[in-house]
Amino acid sequence: MNDTRETTDLDDEAPPVLFRMPIDLRWRDLDAFNHVNNANFMTFVEEARIRWFESAGNDWLSNGRAPLLAAVQMNYRVPIPYPARIFVELVTDRIGNTSLTLGHRIVDEDGKLHADGHSVLVWIDVASGKPVSLPDAVRAAAEMG
């Protein structure tokens, strides 16, 4: 299914964007069909998540706690041609006690939607592997959205 709606037309009740990261595509991002390889979409979203965490402060990865990617879902809407500048946008979908669900969109400079989905992250105690409460800085940053 192709969806070429502008990001501003996606949903009148869409949550506000928490973080927007530009990416200038590299030649190596392409596959044999001359568009961005689907695996790179996940890498783009991962990079945006890490940069957003870092912008939230040092608390996101401290005191023996770390985020674990529990689930990720990606809807591929329209191939991304080369050359292009794209943007990864993150939104808060759900804030739990030990988990955070971030929505993500990949759009181009004109607002064309290329992909969307969500990632579920669970904070764990690194030593025990058991879930722990979200870091205060992450919760506060996610609540801004």
C-alpha cells in the first residue's frame, strides 16, 4: 500500500513531534533497485532514537539501567529514491512504567511519507535483566510530546 500524504495531513490528532533528525542519503544506502534498502530504514530510526535519548540527558543510560528494544514495526509506504534528504520524526505513542513506545515516520523534504511504525523499548537492570522504571529524564522528555 502506498501512502503519499503530507505529514501535516496524516492525522489531525497526531501527537506532536518529539524529535526530528535530518539524513542526507549516501550512495551506499541504495540497493540493486536503486532506492534505499529496507534494512536501512531501521538503522535510520535507531539513530534517531539514540540521538533523542542523548538529547534527554545522561539519565537514559545510567545506574546499571539500559533500554532494550522489545518490538519494532515498520510500514514501508513509498521507496526513497537517491539523491534525497529525509527526516526521521519520533512521537510518543505510549508511556508505561517500564516501557516506552515511540512512533516513527520517515518523510522527505516535501513531507511525503516513506515509512512509519513504532518501537517498544523496555528499560532493564543490566545485571539482572529484569524491567526497571523508566528513567526520569526519558519520561519527562516523552511527556513533552
